Amino acid sequence: DIPGWPSISAQGLVDRLLEQIAPFKPDFTFNRMVSSLEKLEDGSFRVLTDENEVFEAKVVVIAAGGGSFQPKRPPIPHIEIYEGKSVFYSVRRMEEFRGHDLIIVGGGDSALDWTLNLQPVAKSVTLVHRRPEFRAAPDSVNKMYAMQEMKELDFQVGQVAGLSGADGQLSSVTIKSPSGDIEVPCTRMLPFFGLTMKLGPIAEWGLNLHENLIPVDTEKFQTSVPGIFAVGDINWYPGKLKLILSGFHEVALMAQAAKRIVSPGERIVFQYTTSSTSLQKKLGVAG
């Protein structure tokens, strides 16, 4: 926050940016990870996501921040057998949990938020945390305890020590609590043990790397592969500063170079929102 400036959350900033870009009618695909990237014979690229969606483009821009934030796997024996089938580390569609006996493990905002949001959907919800104190918004914690009082959900102090099931489908979990082991019915589990930062699939795309960052030139912010650009905290060049201001500068120069690849030979007209009536009309703002 800057003294004297109005405070805005990260989500509020994202909402404003989406509102500003809406007149240009972009397409968005959220909650996906790019699993592979292939350069085609004509110089364009084919991108495959972890949902087996395929996108083709003349230019690829990597703006992955510090890399891929991947969930930490809890130290529960054989949990990998159930991952992606009945153990999940995020919620993409709430309907996937409808009618299930759900165990949520964790003590942060994610655990509390999904406990409250999935309670009306699931058959039963049990929240498990190693202690009765939480690292979450007090209002969420109070709501959870109130719902426990009304027997709308269950909260257990302890840790998940074992899983039971077959063919990747859970049937119950064993919770090690201060009063002893407890067997709880469970057909879906959501562990929230935090995130770890990794470069992820980007490391397999054939790009030159420098200490897990992507080297770029400072004229176009292009990587070692023509047509692939990297901007923001994911890139590296001599004198790099991880500042939002630097990111804006990088994106502006990258966009100029990308436009020349997408529309070769087309004249680029530089316009300013402060003086261009056509831009002002498109954005719905006064000059």
C-alpha cells in the first residue's frame, strides 16, 4: 500500500485489468497448466494443457512469475495411489464433491474456505488439523466452529495417518487424534499443505535456462527459441529487477515484437489513451 492511495487487493487489481481488456474480446482459459509445447514446421506452436486441450499460436508468451506453484504432498503412506481419483489438491468443479464423504486437511484459508463452501454440497465434511488454532481468517474459523456446534460438519484435532480403499478410490481414513486412532468414512480428500515453487513443465520445453530462470534479450524479451517470449519474474537478463514497473516495460517491448511476428509487414500505429479518440471510444472513457 502507498500512503494516500486507495487500497486494492490483488483480486481487485485483476478484476480491473479484466474489465479494461474486455472491449478487445480476448479468450481466456483458466485453471490449466501447459504440459507440453511443440514448435511446428511453419514456425508456429502447438500447446497442450493438463486437460488435453490443444491451442495453436504464432507466438507464445511465458509470464509464469516464479514458476509453477505445486501442492506439497502430505506424508501419508501410499497417498499417490489415490491422487487424481479420490485425493485432490485443488477444487476445479464443486460438483465433483457432491454426495461424497469429504475429508479436508489443513489449517489455512484454503482449508477453511473449502470446508465452508463444500459443506452444502458434500454428504459429510470432516475438517482435520493438528491443533485447534488456525492460520485463517477469524470469521471463517468462527463459522466453522458454529457449524460444528450445529452438527453440520465435524472437526477433528489430529493428523491423517492412513488411507483405506481400492483401485484409487478411498473408502475411509485413519485419523491419529489425542484420544487415539479414529476411522472416518471418506470417499474424497482435499489436503492443503501449502505450495512449493518449481519451474514445472517449462523446464522440458527446450529453452535455455539460467538458475531456473529463462534468459531473454532486452530488445524484445525473446527466449532462445524465436517466437517464444518471457516477461516478468520468470525471465533473466543482466541487471534484472523483479519489479512491477519492470514487468510493464518488458511487456510493452515484447508486444511490439510479437505483433511483427503475428502480422508481418503490417504497419504498427502507436496510440495513446490520452489522445486517441478511437481508443477512448473502445475503452468507454472520456479524453
